[in-house]
Amino acid sequence: MLVSLLKILIFPGFLFLAVYAMVCEYIDRKVYARLQNRMGPPWYQPLADFLKLLGKETIIPADANRRMFQILPVISLSAVAASFIYVPVVGGSAVYSFEGDLIVVLYFLTIPTICSFLGGWYSRGVYSTIGSVRTLTQMFAYEVPLFMALLAPSLIAKTWSVTGMASFYSEHPLYVLINIPAFFTALIAGQGKLERAPFDSPEAETEIVSGALVEYSGRLLAIFRMSMDCELVLVASLISAIFLPFMTGIVILDFVLYLAKTLAVLLILTLMRSAMARLRVDQMVNFCWRYLTPAAVIQIILDLIIRGGLAV
Amino acid sequence: MSRKGKDNRIVLPIGPQHPSLKEPASFRITLEGEKVVNAVIGVGYNHRGLEKACESRNYVQDLYLIERVCGICSHTHSTAYCQGIEELAGLTIPRRAAYIRVIVAELERLHSHLLWLGVAAHEIGFDTLFMYTWRDREKVLDILAEVCGNRVNYGINTIGGVRRDVDESMLQDISKMADALEDQIKYYLDLAMTETTLSVRLAGVGKLSYDDALRFGVVGPVARSAGIADDIRVTEPYAAYDEVPVRPVTDTRADVLGRTVVRIKEMLESINIIRFCIRNIPDGDIAVKAPLRIPAGEVISRTEAPRGENIHYIRSNGTDKPDRVRVRAPSEANWRGVKHMLEGGYLADVPITIAAIDPCYSCTDRAIIVDSGSRTEVMDWQSLRQYSIDWYKKQGVDTASAKVSAKEYF
């Protein structure tokens, strides 16, 4: 009981997630800055930003729905934290896992986006309204390819559990090669999920200031930003657990391997962010339905054929 | 703020304060979904009364004011002003001074276009290009500081020539910088042509066709991107441009991508002009002595600013102060087309469309009094004084006892 509680709260649960989220934010910002020929922030910058926001005055717009406005950041953060329990960090197995937890993780992953949409909607500001409409529009574009790309590997692994898929693919590493199209689809759709360039039109600074969260400030904004950082870690962990399931069997080494894999995914996401201009939301939707979704469908068909071949 | 009418339209205020605007201006964008159906543009938040201030200072003091019309293209304004006064006073500046003016003008064009490219990249969320171009702009600013002593307001022009000479080592530094910059600019040209996210964001955005460009009277890169080969350096050469070969860069795309390509190619052209000037700069004096009192007359002086045609009108009355100075910065001509460019486009393209004319708000802003009534009258001094007394009486102040005559003012 105590051990499980420690696992959930401290390692590899919430505390680890929070610390690692800040480390990831730092690495993301530093690499982004170095790619742009800038110095970049010092290592403590994400923590300093978080603490500064905690100490700032929280302003709630007069027109906003007070209760929803205050509760949404908390729901967003808790959804991300809850889903992290089902993602393997140490030794290839998650803190808890059951058959079908992949669906739960994907469901929880949707909640921060919905929260950001509702937060913008309930702020009643004109910029936040447009931002939240864009958030939702974009969600309908990347959600389908992202889910299909993450579910396709489960057809071969014949399990709907993240831990199960990780252990299946680590036992049969060659099957990973089949899922390479899904890996790239998930990376690109994940970039859309995280609302990073080139898919950052929901928070386009130069058009709608900062989109859905423009009215948020102080502690509430700090929690929202924290949940976004955690989302980044969650997406990176999920992609590396499903598509890069290489393990040694030694716990410490596996943990180091986990860090290496997630950071590799993060670097690809950062590189994507720094190399492209922001797409318009209609161009983003077009791109997702025209290229990403067919790629994911082809992946599923491929996996079904191979699964049939394996059964015979 | 969001006023939703029965036709489900949203009015989005961009400005007076907004992250995409570098200076205050107001754009009220009426949206139907993401489509812009109407745009109302309001400028005038940055009016400084420079033209009026010029009338109460002498010609040399005015030079300092005119230098500060624009922070980016200060040289082109002081060139236009000096040229005008030199014409009124009948001065001919030394050739060496004319060449130095051209070198500084082209360096200014380089830094202005690099700055614009960075701002444009930032508007479409491409911050890496923004950082790259501003890094390269630093090289140009360093050279400007070396040649003129200042990074921004160069202070090199004076009535009758220039204030500082260039020596051999400066010319060498300039050509070294030009060589380094040329490779970078070629890379940006390649990037604008080949990078997919750039071209999908820029192509077809903010269209202003050849006919519309003529109708709205736009100038500079906006006109040249629509195929109008209008360049004051060619059509009415000033300074040393009559000896320097200038090829006006035009394009037929007539959209933001066209404007981007025109500006990048103009930078390459500027580098060629600078190289020609360095090779052919004559020896000699850098200034002739200018009189303090300028003979009565009026003059229109035109230069090609980085943003387009810049017009100065100066009227002198034989004293050491001008009677009237009128500055028509290029942005004032380019504003007219912006509403046409915005309408029918997407909200996401509004910032880049506005940025594509390279607007300079404070150069453009002037006080305009819109009289809603149709009453006009000419007031003489007495009736104006009576009007003022009546106005103050209404405020509770009686100024009728004060003895003031018109003579004390003139």
C-alpha cells in the first residue's frame, strides 16, 4: 500500500513527472535557442517561471464563468498526471496496467485539449474564443491519425495495454520496423496535439495574442503551463514506449534508456518546431486529412495483413 | 469585446496595442469564421507634430528633426531634405559626398530589408528565420556604426554634403561585410523559393494586382512586386545614382511572396551598388559651405526609401527657417491598398499582409481633423481672438482684459 502510494506520488509518478517535465521544457527551449543562434535560458528557467507565476496575482475576467475558469487547469493537470501512471518508465512496465489501458491514456490525453478549449470559451474574450475554436478544429484534424497510429501496433502485439505492447515489441524488436510509418505519423500528429509549430495556430501570438489561454494569469496559468509540459513528456513517453521498445532487463539501465528515448523524441519535435513556419488552421486540417490519415490507414492495413500472415 | 451580430460575425480588434504591431495602429477586423469580410484601419496614434516643429527651427536644427522621422530609414529622409535645400540654395555637392550618400543609403536598405524579413518571418511563426536575419542585420549595423558613428540615426548628411569621410580601411570592411552577407542573402532567396511552409503561407496572400496597385498609388516593393518598374533611383536619379548602375527588381506574383522575393533580390542589388561605389568613389572634398539663410522658393525632393518613394516638399521664405516642410513617407502611399489586400483573406494572414507593406506608422501619422458639419469659414485675427475669449469665458476664465495685439506675434 505504502509502496504503491510512493510509486504514484513520487517515483515514477507525479513528482518525477513534474521534474522531468521541467527538464524537458528546459531542453526544448535550449535546443530551440541554439538552433536559432541564441544563447537560450539557464537550466532553472522553467522552475523560475513556474514559481514566478505562482506568486503573481490571478485575474479572472468579469464576464468569465468563475468556477469553470478556476477548475479547468486543475482538471487538465490531473488528467495528464493520471494517464502517466499507465505509461512504462522503469523496467518496461507501468505503475499500473490492465488490458485496454492504451484507450484510457488516449482518453486522458484528450482532456487537456478540451480543458484548454473550455477555458478559452468560458473566458468570453474575443481572442480566446477564436483560439478555442481553433483548438477544437485542430483536435478534429490530428485526433484520428494520432489514435490510428498509436493503435496500429497493437494489432500485431494483440494487446491493448501500453505495457503489454512495450514488452511484446521488446521481445520481437524486428516488428518495430513494420511500424515506422505509424511512428512518423504519431510524431507529426503529436506535434499537432501539443500545439507546437508548425501546428501552433491555436495560440498564434501574432494573430490572436496567445489564443485560448490569453485571459489566464497567475497560479491558474502556472497550472495550465505545467499540464502542457507534462503533456509533452507523456506524448514523448508514449511514442517511445510503443515505437522504440528496446530494453535490457536491468532496471537502472532501462531507466537511462527511457530518458534517452524520450529525449530523442523530444529532439525530433524541437527540430520540427524550429524548421517550419506556422500553418493556417485550414491548411493544417487539409494536411492531416490528406496525408496523415491515409498514412495511418495504410499502416493499419499493413498490420492487419501481417497479423493474418502470423496467424497462419 | 466580442460583438456577435445576427449574421454571426465577430469584430476582432488588432491594435492599438497588439503583439504583431511594432507601433500603435488600429485594425478592426470583421470576421465570418476565419474569413475577413471588412477591415477598418485607424492610424494616428503616433503623431509627433514634426512638420510643425520644423517651422519654428532653423534649417540646421531641422536636419536633426528630419533625421528622426523614421528610425529605420532615417538616411533617406535627411537625404531628401538636404537635397531640397541644396536645390533651393543652388549648391552642388562634391561627387565624393554623393557617393558616400549612396553607400549609406544602400547599407540602410540592406538593414531595413533584413529587419523586414525577420519581422515577416515572426508574423508567420517562423522564429528561426527571424533570429537568423536579425543576426545578419547586426553586421550591417556594425558597419553603419563604423562609417557614421551611429547605429540608427546616422547623422552623416548635412546641407551641402556629408559630415564624415570614409577611409580605405572602412571601404575594405564594407566590402568584406558585403561578401559575407551575399551568401546569406542567396540562402534566404533559396529558402523563400523552396521551403514549403513559407511558400504556402506567403503565396496568394494579400493580392494587389497591377491595376489595383496603380489605382491605390502604392510605391516601392509593393508596386514592384505587381510588375510596376517604379524606382526613383532610376526614374529620377539623385546623389550619385546617375553614375551608378541600378536595375529595378520587379516580380509578377503581386502577393506577399512576390514582395518577399523583390526585397531579397533588392538586397543583392544593393550589394552590387555598394561594390560599384567602393571601386569608383572619387577623391575630393566631402562638403561645401551652405548659407544660413535660404532664398525664397519651393521645392519637391524625392528619394527611394527602402519602403518606396519618399517625397519632401520644402517652402522657404528667405529667412533661416523654412515656411513649410511636408514629409510624405512611403508608408503613407502604401496604406491605401491595405484594406483591399485584407478583405477576403484569412485572419491568420492579417498580420503578414499588414507587415508586407513594411508599414512605418509614426512616419505616416499626421493630425487630421474631420469636421462632421459642413460649416467652413475663414477667420481673421480679431474674430479668432474673439472666439478664443468666448471659449475661455465658457470655461470660467475672463481673458478680455488682457491686451494682446497681433504685432507681438509677428
